[in-house]
Amino acid sequence: AGVPLRVTHFSADGAWAFVETAILYGWVPVVDLAWVDEAFTTAYKTGRYLALTGDETAVADEAGIYRLTVGIGALLPLLDSDGDGYRVLIPVADRERRALLAEGWIAGDRGGIFPLAFTAAEVAGLAEKMMGQPYGWGDGYSGRDCSGTLRDLFAPFGLWLPRNSSRQAAVGRVVPLAELPPREREARLLAEGVPFATLVHLPGHILLYLGEREGRAAMLHTLWGVRMKDLKGREGRWLVGKTVITTLEPGLEAEGFSLDIGSLLERVDSMNFPLEPAGR
């Protein structure tokens, strides 16, 4: 809710609109859209925003009528705050699907004034709320994928990340690792990585470095699955399907000894520091 977008064309029956946003594009039902004008846009861009820090946050208007649900990564225009919560502007639609502004209220434990202070403790506290959430490819089915998790995790701190993992891996200062042997890649990460501020990329996947634990790099990521073999040599996937903390060899955390879990470490090709300028 509240995501600005551009409509480029409609389906033949007029029921669907093809839209573009800053992060993705695709078809949406026309009944899910509200058309803005210049006055609405000016009013919505207050310059003061509330960063949501709780998923599945239901927001009602002044009359107590439910209007929308927002989650971590969302921003809403902030009007004022008190000790209990925040008064915000929320977008609603009239019968002609024109966008209007209403006032809503969000509890104090569900948001913070944007941008939040970027500290390891603040990032960790927000990440903890995302632990165990289901994997959703393309952020579908009420879940997030690997890049969606990191994008929403960093947004409340004022850091905008692109949509997919390969583009996220190019933000800030990039350190190539593909030419190093796998163990040296992890050693380099442990020596130079900044906990909660270093991304680690491998083809099709991206992770957040949390720090060292028992001599290994601890990583936060939303993982669908890893290649594996059973004792008979049959190949398949060890399905995880949620946001977890693992090493770069997640099979080490698997229960039992009947699986040979593939290593992510062998595929790591770079780490990057999104808070640092490129080329530093």
C-alpha cells in the first residue's frame, strides 16, 4: 500500500493494468489502483515519514475502519507522534478510484521515525522479527525471497536496495572473491566484513553477514533450498523455505547424517559494503 507506480497500458477488457514501480513491474487488477493528482502527490510527500518495523500491521482510519495492511520496509507520511504511537497519512480510494488521504494511527512498537539509526543492535532487532518467515519467490504468497528480505530490512534505515540479488551485490564498495579458494573467501569475509553491513553474493542468492561465531561466518538469509544427496547418491534439495541464520555451509546445521548438503561457500563470488562509496 502506498507504493507509487506508473500505468503503461491496460488489458483488452480494462480489468487489468500493467504497472511499473521502482522495484518491479507486472499486471495488477485495476480495482487495486487509486489514481493520484498533483495535489495528492504534494500532500503525500511531507518529508517526514514513519518507517514500519512490524509486519502485518493493520491500519484503521479515524473512524476505526480498516484501510490497509503494511509491513517492514514500508514508509508512510508522518503527521505527529505521542508516547503511545504515530498519526500518519494513509492512501484510500473513492468510488471512482481516485486517491484520497485519510489519517491513521500506528502503535509505537510497530514503527519508528525515518530513518532509524543504523546500528548493529537496531538492525539485529529488526532482523529478529523476520526470522522464520516463509520464503516467497518474488515476495509472493505473503513471503519474501532473499533480496526482498534485505531490501525491506535496510529500507527503514534510509538505504534503498535494488530488487534482485545481482543488482544488490553491485551497491557500494564491491570486493571480488571468485578467484580465491573457498576457504580463503570465508577468511577474507571474517577479516574484512562489517557485521550487519556487508552483503555476500553468489549466483542467484544474497546474504547478510552478521559476524563470527565459533570461527565461522554467520549469515542471515531467506533460503528456499540447497542441493543435496542422500546416502544412496540420489540428488534432490534440502528444503528450508524461510528466513534463517546459517553458516556458508548450511548443511552443518541439518539434523541427522543421511544428507550430503551442498555448500554455498563454493559459489560465493563477492562481498559488498552498501554503506561505503563504490571504488573506495
